Amino acid sequence: MSFLLTFLIHLILATQSSSPLFVLPKHLSSETMDEESVEEIFDKTLGKSELAQGWLVLLRGVSEAKVEKAMEGMGKGRREGEVVRRGLGIAREVLGWVV
């Protein structure tokens, strides 16, 4: 699960920054993030039900503590953590009807 969680974190951060280092712009926060770009990524998976179900299983199994530990391990700060948590919430909303 750690590889998939790391991939998911990087995926969400990549939707918010053009930097290949996954560094967020200074003005960006969970309130100002581009939610549509996160929605677009997970909307694309809805056409492939097995992929969407897999993401949803992963998202349901990811606890706040696991996200926090993964973020610390990657050297990411509080602001990035807030953006990732909001992004995970958006992903859950988009994929929520898939079962």
C-alpha cells in the first residue's frame, strides 16, 4: 500500500503544480487549490470500473495517520498535507458512487 499511497500523494500534488519536484506555489492552500484538476483525474477512471473500484478501495483504506506518516517520510510540510487531504476527499467524492 505504501507505493500506491505515495503515488496517490504525488498525483494530487502534481495536479497543483507544474514543478517536477512537487513543490506547491507559495499562495496555494487547501482553500485555494484547483479542485477541478483533481476531479478530472479521477473522472477519467470512471470509464474503467475496475480501476475506479481499486482507487476507491485504496482511498477507503487510507487513514489520516497513514497519510501523515507518508507525508513526513517524503519531507512534505503541513500545507502540502492539507492539500493532499483535501484532494483525497475530492477523489472519494468523485469515486463514491462506484461499487
